Amino acid sequence: MKPILELRGVSKKFPEFSLDEVSFSLEPGYIMGFIGANGAGKSTTIKLIMNLLHLDGGEIKVFGLDSRQDELEIKQRVGFVYDENHFYEELTIKEMTMVVAPFYKNWDQQCYQSFVHRFELPEKKKIKTFSRGMKMKYSLAVALAHDAELLIMDEPTSGLDPIVRSELLEILSEVIQDERKSVLFSSHITSDLDRIADYITLIHNGQILFSEPKDQLLENYILIKGGHDLLDGRLQPYLVGMRENQFGFEGLVTNKEQVQAVVGGKAILETPTLEDIMLFCTRGKVV
Amino acid sequence: MEPDQLLPSIRLLAKELQISVITTKRAYEELEKEGLIYTVPGKGSFVSGHSEELLEKSKTRLLEEKLQEAIILAESVGVSREDLERLFTVLLEDES
């Protein structure tokens, strides 16, 4: 199937930071979690997709269109939910919607109203009085009302309580029902993605460490816990990252069978969480 | 579930359980591989006719695995075969 979003060799240089040959793609009908530490390059990548930053090298295609040449067409079909409010604070959402709605050819007022109702958004209060969760829900209502095929969400759950986060996840799984729409969801709260994400892309220091189906990741990596005596070098080829403590070590390994043959019954092997994978992959082999 | 009963679509099930579509797809694929369900392209997935039999078999397999685990555990803590047998008999009697 043709990808809905495709990045090839995307580069961007800043004096203190650079994105280096970032490549990944997303097919219609799926949710991709875009994870990485603060400052890893998540927001920079998203801004490049939205053409809010100038691209130094590489290519970004959204719906098969070029992110720079076809920016307007792309933005008609993309819903953008940002972690900070980007609406006029002094307006009510009713007024704000009157400003933004005319920009979209596919604006569906009825659909918009139904989300305002569902999210219980007060139409007559100024946006500046809204909580973080309400602002996020408003952005989401706007994105969904213009029938966005690609939802790009930059840290949408940061600072939100578990109830609002779970509501958001519920809506996202509804959005992808028709197999036409996709979601790119950046977050450093990996527990949001543990269940719902189909693909996980990990970025670290401006480089993509992996972009794979989540199930495959959870199968390929194994969390290992054991005593110091196991660290005699035989595990070295399989260790992705580890942390030693006074009593033993905890680490992330690949190649389950080989590892099992090495350690026998002397270590505990567990399925890692995304957080374990992210931590050990970015921390590396600290010995 | 009855034989030939229609299963929910992959996407609907993923949505309702709030889990990844790919995870759900894999679950269906594995059920199909085990012969518990069959898929008709364009129609959906259905429960197999002999699924009950197969389920029975896989439960027996699971039982064997668990017993094997117990044997390995017994060996690693130095419980002899005779003691293990005796323990098993005691446990069986307790159950009944």
C-alpha cells in the first residue's frame, strides 16, 4: 500500500543539534508512536513535516505530495494537534472556529458540533480559561471536523490526566477504523502507546534508532535480570544496553534462544515494556 | 462460540479492546494457523467446525508443558522422582 507519510534522508542542521538522515514511513489505517527523550528531535521532525522549518536535505512526502511544493493541499488533509495552544486565547471557541473553519474545504460543521458536544467544551468561554485537556480536545475537534486523513500530534498527552488521555486514545482508535486515516503520535509517555500503537519509531540525538511494528519490538527484545557472574563477556554480543547495580544487573538483549543457552536458569527473562526498550536503546552499553 | 460463527472484524475488535490493529491481526493469524478459525476473503473470519477438538488438544499440550516445567523445577531443587510422584499423589488426593 502507498504510504500516507514518508520521510527519506531528512536532515536539518542547527548550531547545537542536527537531524541526521531521518527516514521512516507510515501506511494508512495505522497508529505510529514517535518516541524519544526530550530534545531527541521529535518536534523538529514534526515541524519539518508541517513545513514550519526549512528542510536542509532529504524529502518528505505526505499523501504522496511534496511537503514544500504542495503545502496547502497537504494542510487541507492534515490535522495538527500541538502540545501548546496555538489559538487566540482571547476568543471563545465559537469565535475561533469561525476564523479557522473557512480555511478548510472539507469543513463539516455538524461533525465539529458533535465533537464539541462529546468533549463537553463550553462554547462561550474564552480559550484562555480552558484547561490543558480542554485545549487539546478543541484542537482535536478542529482536526476531526475537516476530515483529516493524517493526524499529527506532538506530545498531545503531556500534562493531561489519565482520564483525558484514555479518552484521546479511544478517539484515535475510532479514527483509524475506516483504514484510510493514520495517526502520528509523539510522546515520551510510552505507556500511552503500549497498547494502541501499531508502529513505534524511536529517535535519539537526531537519528532514528528503529521504526518497526510494536509487536515485533516486544518480541525481539528481552529484559534480563541476573547476577554479576553472568557478565563474563558471553552476553556481550546480545546486549543492547544494561545497568549494573550493587547486587546484579538489568539489561536489554536480543536473540532470546542464544541468550537462554548462555544463562541457563541463572537469569530472569521478561518481556520488556516500551519504556524499557527506549531507556536501554538510548542509554547504550554502560558497563 | 459455535462453529461457523462470525468473529468481529479485526479493526472493530482492536477498537473495542483498545489494542493495536497489528496485534489483533496477528492474533487472528495465529488462531487460523492453529486451525481454530478460517477466513473468507471479503466476508470475515469464522469459527472452525472442529475447533472444539483442537482446543482440547491444545489444552492437553499446555498441561504437558506445565508438568514438564514442574519436573524441571523438581530436578533443580533436588527433589527425587519418587518424592515428586508421592507429592503428586498427595495433591491429587487433596483435590478429591
